[in-house]
Amino acid sequence: MTAQAPPTTPPAGIARRRRFARWRPSVALGAVAAALVGSQLIALAIILAAGGEDAPDWISAAGIVLADLVLLGVVVVVARRGADNLGAATLGIRRTRFWPAVGWMIVMFFAVSAFNFLWIALVGTGSLPHDEATEGAVSIGTVVLVALGVAVAAPIVEEIAFRGYLFPALTRWRGPWIGALACALVFGVAHAAVYPPQLLPMMAVFGFAACMLFWFTGSLLPCIALHALNNALVTGRDLGWSWEVPLLMLACMAVALLVLAPFARERAPAQA
């Protein structure tokens, strides 16, 4: 009888890559790009039909939510082809260790904030959207709809599409660092219709930080929480709020995580 060799532990890089489905980089990139163009055209058509720049904020929020649903639907349909059993965990919706995730979130938040501060000091903000939209009173209903669209729905869908689907595919292409850079560039370009060109590097830096947050924690939940905090901060600023902004940030993060909590049934693989 011959003795069987003891099982060997795979290298850390291989162990981490097993967290991802085997999506083809070119297919993932094409699917996300096509879905982005289609969803933004739909949102633009809705806003134009409602009056363009004079459209009510709730119409704009509804357009954002509908565009996000289109983007999510395309990603899920295409992602099924590269996953044996596509589920929430396959796209990164899974539990992870709490305090390490919080630590990485804090690191990424302050790193992105520091870059944004320096970048704005160098190039300015340009002509940001919504600068005039917050003049005058805004109803509570409008605030809730805008917050749900911008700081809850958008973070969930964008993180699933970019970090849960595109980033793993690009990681198979050239590893996590190059994959994160490529994903960050696409994420920055995806915001070209919303932000002036000089602010797109800020979007790209946030995209890179979110990719690294996903890589280090193995879960998309910290990325969605960070994204919700960031978008709620911007929304609160656009509303002209002060002390209410932290409350809005915490509320949007909590709602986004509560929406996904029932789907996070699996735990992220342990880091080697």
C-alpha cells in the first residue's frame, strides 16, 4: 500500500483567485461598456422627456434607478456564462470579518479623501451638476428619492458591475493591481456624463480604492458601504446640509447593507 501525499495549501494568489468565477476579460469589459451606454441613454431619455435641466429631481432619481436596473440585468445575464452556479456570493455579496473590513474602509476613505482634496486644490471643481438644483426648499420626499437613487441603488449596482464582475475578470488578465487600474479607468470614464473632465481622475481613484478594498476583504459589502458613504456625502453637500450630512451618510450605508444582508449567506474565503 502506498502512502498518500498530504494535501498541500495553494499559494495565496491562487487561493484568492478562486474567490472569483472564470469570466473572460474581453467579454466582461464589452458587457459592462455596452450596458453603461444603454442604461445612460435610457436615463437621459427619461430626463429629457421630463424637461431636461428643468426636470424634477425625483424624475432624475427615477432615471438613475432604472439605468442601474438595466446595468445590473445585463451584468447578471452575461455573468451566468462564466459561473457554474451564479449567486450572490459569486458576485461578491458575502460576509467577511468585521473589524478588518472597517479598518480597510477607513484607510481607503482617507486615502481617497486626501487625493480629492489635493486634486481639487490643483484643478478646481469645474461646473458641477446640481449646483443650482439645491436653491430653494426641497421636499422630504424628493430628498428620500434622490438619496435612495444616488446613495443606495447606485452604490449597490455599480459595485456589483465594476468590482463584483469586471474587476475579477480583469484580475484573471493581469493580476489584481493591473486589473484594479484598468477597472478604475473604466469606472472613471463611466462618470463622464455626470462630472466635468477634470474630476474624472477622482472617480478613477475611488474605483481603484474600491477594487483594493474588495481584494483585501474578499467581500463587496465594505465596498458598497464605502460607496454609499461617499455618494451620501456628495448628496448632502449638494443639498446645502451641514450637521445632517453624517446622519445621511450613516442612513444610506445602513439601508444599502440591510438590503443585501439576506443575500450574504456565505463567508468570504480566509485570507492566506
